[in-house]
Amino acid sequence: MILPIYTFGQPVLRKVAEDITPDYPELKELIQNMYDTLDRSEGIGLAAPQVGLPIRLVVINLDLISEDYPEYKGYIRTFINAHIVEYDDTEKDTSEEGCLSLPGIHEKVVRPTRIRVQYQDENFAAHDEWVEGYLARVMQHEFDHLEGE
């Protein structure tokens, strides 16, 4: 099912999202609906607040850009209870970003090129890893939504 994407001005986009547990109602269906919505919108990332839910859930599909970034071929991931726990500020990059919640607006954003993230996957297995490059940028953008930013 395609979910409505909330745009600028909706209060849910300014709330800090909450962690969830494996018994969150209809979680697998929600995750699939978020991927369907992401696919329909031709985006590469979608956070639950963008579909009206103040929970820490993000889906990312970088397979869509694998022609330009072959290292992301098949990269389709779900991030539950995601948090950025450390920024490596030794190198930053400026790139233009767009957002499904701000349709038609693209701005240059400066971000660290390397971050440490902790999250759970769709099976609630815990992950703690350093991420860099374009994936780090996408994660920072989507995880910002979880912080109400």
C-alpha cells in the first residue's frame, strides 16, 4: 500500500521519534508499505515520520542509483531504532540534497563523510558500524527525520 508522505509543516516531522519493540503492530506490513511508497516516490530513503509515524524506522534503497554507484548494487536495508552515535568530523563534504517532505527543493548540505551508527535490522539483530561516503550522507539525512530535524 502506498502511504501518504507528510510535507513541511506537519507536527510529526518535528518530533523526536521513539524506539520500537519487535511486537510493534503490523511491523512487517509497515516496512513493506514504506518500501512501496519509496519506490513510487522515486526516492532512495524514507523515515517513518515522513509517513506520519513518530517511530525510529527508516528504509533505504540505494540499488536505484547503482549505475552511478556500483558499490550499492542490491543495497536495500531497513533500520530500526537507528541512532548516530559518533561523527568523524575530520572530513566533510558538501552535496545537494532533496527531500520527499520538501518536494521540489534542493539545497547544498555540509555533512561528515563518516559516521558510526547503531541500529537493528528487520529481525531486530543489533548492528554497530562505521559508515562512510554516500551511504553516510543518506543515513544522516534520514536519521535527521528521526530527531525531528
